[in-house]
Amino acid sequence: MRLNNEAKVGIVIVVSFTLFIAIIALLAQISVSRSGYKLGIYFGFLNDLKVGAPVNIAGGIKIGQVTDIRQSGEKTEVTVWIDNRYRLIRNTKFAIFTQGMIGSKYINVFVPPSTVVDDFLKDGDRIYGIDPASFDQMMLVFQGFMQDKNGGEILADIFLNSKEFVENLNSISRENRYDIRNSVLSAKASIVLFSQQIKIFMDQLNRFTANMSDLSEKNKEDISITIRNLSEISSSLNKMVQRLEQGRGTLGKLLTDEEVYYNIKDASQSAKSLFNKLEQDPSKLFFKQKQ
């Protein structure tokens, strides 16, 4: 079977395009393997994570992508490629996030503060990621609290309890309507009285402040003179204390010179002895005793 020219041209184009795509894929794979490193991350729940999903740091900067997803024992291993420009420390956290509310999934990278900055993840390392929370998982937890009851029974119980609560509340209100009204009136009167007292207090405070301002303004000169006199008195007292400490004057010598102290002490004892003798024999004051 001979092919016409159009068929031959079509076959050449298809083969050429296929070779072109294969070469581009090969070059891309070689480029990726040379400029980055791969990590294996174990997850227990992927929440619809796909191959080719981006790997972002801080929820915004793309640093890599998901290259493979496969089951490894009880865990699902997600292989990610990370650009060599981003070196991640050993305690970096990986979690599956959602773009927006119902957007596609991606792996978010958390780099916590650390003092160990020389221990980085290397090509081929395997770590554990943080499983994402899903609506289905929350429903399973919620169903565990329902104790084998369906949603209709739970809603019925909620409505019945709400109705009973409202009826009890209305009954309490009817039975204590008078007391409630009196309590409300008393609270209202207390608030009004408190407001009036606050107003009176503020008026008195303003008046007191104004009087103090007037008093200080009127007696500014007297206060200044009093302060100046106190300053002069304090200076004089300081000079007197300094003179006493230096032993100047009679009182200063008495405080600092021990000889003066002992002389006064001896004179006092002699005077005391003389007074005792005169008290016993007053004539000694007028007549000198013979030797």
C-alpha cells in the first residue's frame, strides 16, 4: 500500500512533534534533578492532594512541587521536589492546605525559629507531615458523640429541650413578675441617684480645683517668700552643724574635745562635794579652818 504525499507529511509532523515533546520532558527532568533535591513526606490523609501540586513557604512563595504519590505501609508517601535556593532546617513542618475556601490543595512549609541552623534537610530524607482536617473527619467525630442516634432524633431532642426551657422561663417570669418589676424599678432609681451623685461630686471637684488655683495665684508671692526663708534657715542650720563638727565654739569643743569634758566633769564633782560639806557645816563658808 503506497502512501500519498499528504499522509507522508502528516506522519513526519506527528513523529517530529512527539520527539519534540519527549526531548522537552527529558530536559525538564534533567534540569529539575540538577537544581533541586527531593524529600519524602508521610501523610495519613491527603485530602485530594494531586501530583504537580505546588509546595509553598509561608503560604505564598513557591519553592517546589509534588512529583509522586505512593502508598508506603500504613502511610502515604508524598515525594516533593524543592529548589536548591531554599535550604530547609531539620525541624521544618509540612502541612496540606487549601487555596481559598474550596480551591486546590498544596503543601505549605513552616520554618520555625531555631538556634540550630547548620542541620538542613538533604536529598532523600523522609519526614512526617501534618495531616489536614476535613469536613468528613469532623462529621465522623460528631457522629461519635451522637451515641448511635440519627440526625433527626438529635434535632427533635434539641427542639424539645428548647421548648421546655422557654416554657420554664415564661413560668418563672409570670410567677415573679412583681418582684422582677420592683427589681427593675429599684435598679433604675439607683442608677438615677448614682448619676446625680456623680454630677454633684464633679461640680464640687471642679469648684475645689478652681479655688486651689485662685489661692495659689493670690498667695504665690507669700509662698515664694516662705520657701526662701526655709531655705535660709536650712542653710544656717547646716553651718551650725558644720561648726560643731569642726569643734569651733564652746559647744563644739565640748562635743569634740574630751579634755574639756573631763574638766567640766571634775568641776561638777568638786562643786557637788563642796555643797555637801556646806550643807553639813555652813560655818565653813565664813570661817577658814585652821591648819
